Amino acid sequence: MNARIRWLAFGTALILAAACSRPGGEAAGEAGAASSMTATDHTVDDAVAVAQAIEADPAAADSILAAHGLTRAGFDSLMYDIAADSALARAYTEAIN
């Protein structure tokens, strides 16, 4: 399971890198990015908390996800939603580092 979590983290990093490096991504909605950032800021905080907790104790991944009201598929969906929004992806990247 540890290898699976590492692959998930690696895949997430690749998705975030791809989302952040799209041409025109920043110019597409600077004004909209600020409003979406405040509306879903807790989503990024939740994703960071879950990712850091799983990294600290990979064996407890399922219980960590359950404590945050997520499943593995739900966490994947959350990460894809963050990766799809350049402002959220940037916030996640800054918070996770």
C-alpha cells in the first residue's frame, strides 16, 4: 500500500505540474482566480491536511480519509479538482512544500 500512496502522490504532482504549466493559464482568469480561491480555500487546506497525514502514516490511509469524510476515489476527485484550477493548484503546491 505504501507504494500505491507514493504513486498517487507522484501522479498528483504530475497533474499539478501540468495544470500550472499550461500556456495562458494565468491570463485566463486572474479576477476569477481570487474569488474561486476564497470560496474553496478550505478544500485546499483539507487536501493538504489529508496528504500530509497520509505521508506521515501511510498504513492508516483509509482511516485518515474516513476521518476527513473521504474515500480513495473522493480524494482522487478532490485532487483532480484542485489540479484543474490553476489558482488552487498553486495554493496546494505552496502549502504542501
